[in-house]
Amino acid sequence: MAAVIRVTRDARIGLSLMILENAITLLTELLTKLTRDNNKRQQRSTHEEQKSNAMFNSFGKCLSMHSQTWVYFSFL
């Protein structure tokens, strides 16, 4: 004997709302994770950029000192 389950309109609406609520929850969690990852990436790139600028500045100072020394020796 087969059982026939009749799903009422209200039950279908309730099920649809549960599915929609779960989808919104998952999308919210995904957006939160992506935002957190993006913030970490920006902080890391800012740190790398500052490190790169510091290295470039120190190289520029060395180059400047070298060129001043070269100019000094050329006048001797």
C-alpha cells in the first residue's frame, strides 16, 4: 500500500522560505570570509609595499652617497 503525501501550499511556502534563509546565511558567511581574506591581503600588500619602499629609499641613499663620492673624486 503506497502512502500519498499531499504537500499543502503553506508547507511549500514554508519550505521555500527555509531554503531561501539557508541560502542567505551561506552567502553572508561567504561574503564575511571573502571580506576578511581581502583585508588580510591588503594589509600584507601594504606591509610589502612599505618594505619595498624602505629598500628602495636605502638603495637611493647609497646611490646618492656613491655619486657624491664619485663627484668628489673627479674634482681631485
